[in-house]
Amino acid sequence: MPKCVLKRFENQNHSFYYYDVNKGVLGTNGHAKTINTQFGYYSEEVEKYLNDNIEAPFAKVLQFVDNTDFDELGFVISPEFQYNVKSFVYALIARDPSITSKVDKYSIFWHLLSVQDQHNFAAVQGINLAQESGFFDPFIVTFSVNKTNKPFVLPMCGIYSYKLRDAIHINFPVSPQIAITLVEPKDIQSILNKDIVSMYEITDELIVDRMNGLAFRTQCNAGWGYVVSPEKTVLEELLDKNRKDSEG
């Protein structure tokens, strides 16, 4: 998860709260510059590849988000914007740390590579394979706009899914108020009118609770990483509910 996205979840104190999935603890002084970092995880060449081909184009997406009036009824999304969003989502999946352990199970040559080369190969080839699969290509990109006082949380894996009107929806929170939402084509008629794309406006905190719950469980099920929030109480509520669900 790039620092430019994490920074958007910092509060007025320039920090955020986070739940550490591995340690099972709630952190109170997280910073975009320091969390989820590991020196030398990728080589310099792969870092440059990811920056030029994934993160720099996604910076344009975030710029669009910051310049969009979400009180409007709809907007036009360019093919370039949709491509950049989907490329980033493919990259999130390919850069999941669990990918390297999964490849290790099926390759007799995997252990011959250095740890860094394993990360490099999994990221670059994973992105290429994900893009070639084209799974998200037919999806329509829109936004879910949180108009409540309860913020969206950010799972470090970036995305979580749910079904609405029997169609798959993929959510990627990019701020406490805005999530990029990819909608399966079968529900296209509900959000697309000619070239105008409608947004999902959320005014009920219960819906935000459900979305945050999905984000939290998705990250916990992944078995690694963090869930980030600008507010401590939101994570405390999610952690408490998750414990009750596990016990019940």
C-alpha cells in the first residue's frame, strides 16, 4: 500500500490508529512514512517499474478524486482513469505477501532465488498475469461516498468485496470519506446512463459499519498486515465485534 494512500487516513495529528493482524494489538501512533515498510523488499529496478507503471498513474486517480465535487449527481470517467484504477487493483492482488508462499508450494526452483528476487518475480509476473486475466476489465468504476461521521477504514490489502443486487462490488477506500468501487457489469444499468456514471451515496452509519466489518475481516483472513483508521473508536468497535463473532 503506497504511502500516498496511507497518508490520506492520517488524522489532524498526522497519525493514525491501526490493528496489527499478526500481533493482535491496536497501535495508537501509526504514520504513513513508517508503517508497512521493509528496506530492500524489492530491487531498485522493480521499485522503479512499480512507481512508473502503477503508482505514478494511480497518483492521477487520487488527483481526480481530490478535484471531484462529490455533491454532483454523476460524472464522466475516462478510459485512462478506469485503466489506471484497474491496474492498481491488479497490482494490489499481485503484491499480496502470501503470493510468494503460494508459489513456493508449486515450484521446485523457487528456493533457489533470493528472498528479494522472489518478491520481484511475484510482483512483476503477478501483475502481468493478473492484467492478462482481464477479470476486472468489464467492471465499471465509480465511487462510494461516505456522508456520515464515521470514517471508512483502510485494510492494507486495499480491497474487499460484497454483493449488491446479485452483482459483485469491489471497494477500495482511498480516504475516510471516499472509496473507489468497481461494479460487475450485470448491475451496470443502475449506475450508468449513457456516459454519465452515478455514485453510491452512503448516509447511514450502519452501512459504513458493514463495509468496515468486511474490510476488517478480509484483512484478518489474509493473516498479515494492518487495518488503518483515523479514529481509535472505530477499530475498537470492529475488534470487539470480531471477537464476539468468533466466540459465538
